[in-house]
Amino acid sequence: MMDGHDRITDKALIEAVQRGDRDAAACLYHRHIDRVHRICQRIVLDPSLALDCVQEVWLKVFRSLGRFRYRSSFAAWLNSVAANTAIDHYRRSKRRSNRVDIDDPEVESMAADEQAGERQLDDELTRQRIQEALEEISVSQRTAFVLRYYENMPLAEIARILGCREGTVRTHIRRCLLALRAKLMAELNQ
């Protein structure tokens, strides 16, 4: 990788990639891979599917980078590619099966300390319940929720990614929150 790549702008890295610089491509990839993975994971809800999705995102990015013209920031464009690719992956996987598998929590990896282990188990169960609840929500609602609350994107950018109005994004988020609340409350009352 390039030395001091954290001081180089995305624009400079993109221009270097467009000239064929593989080190610049690696720097760009490493700078943004965590966010791309988070977006994909939270939309598709399946770790192995998320990895496939991330690979497809980067293939699309590097194939299209030669035509990138800075109409928006690279990060905004990348977020859009990641979200739309994840939505496509989720829809394709939904057609293949009615339910996405969730990995079971690994109890063996819990800390020896009983209280820490209980807290860890409670946290994992809460994450699993939220993930299960998110599975029952439409992909548009889930995507709006993930981009807003996990990635802190402004409503206008989410609307552009989803190809809808900001009011529709607000509606998706509100419906997602209501559905999550209802699902989690129903589980607590069981």
C-alpha cells in the first residue's frame, strides 16, 4: 500500500487508480471496506451472503471507477452502490429461501467470569432478536433504517439511494421502528 495513504484524498486515490495504480486501489479499498461490509451485513442479514455482496460491490466499483466523475462524493456513491447491491442480494436470496439463517451465538467463546458471560449472552440475544425482527421488515424499510441509524446518513442521501422522496424515507424508518418495537415487545410479553 501507499505510505501515508490516510493523508491522500479519495479524489487523488481515484485518479491514481484510473491511471492503473494498484497500490492506490488497495488504499481506497482498505479505507472504505469496513463501511461497505457494515452496510451489506445489516441489509442482507447473513454473514456469508454479506461477504459475497461486499465482493460484488468492489467489483462494480473498480469496473466503474474509470467513469467516475465526482457528481457526488466518492463515499456517497460507494454507499449507494453498497446499499443497492445489498438490496439486490437480499431479494435474490429471499427468492431462494423463505428465511435467512442466523448464526447461533458461540457460547464457548464467552468470558470465564459469570457476570460478564451473562451480559455477553444478553447482548447477543438482544442483537439476535433485533436481527430476527429486521428479517420480517421490508428491504426498503430495513435499508432506510440501517443507513440512517447505523451509518448516520442524511435523509436526502438515503432518498437518492432508494430512489424515493425524503418523506418516503421517513415513512420507511417510522414503519421499521414501529415493527421492531412491536416484535420486541411481543417477545418480552411471552
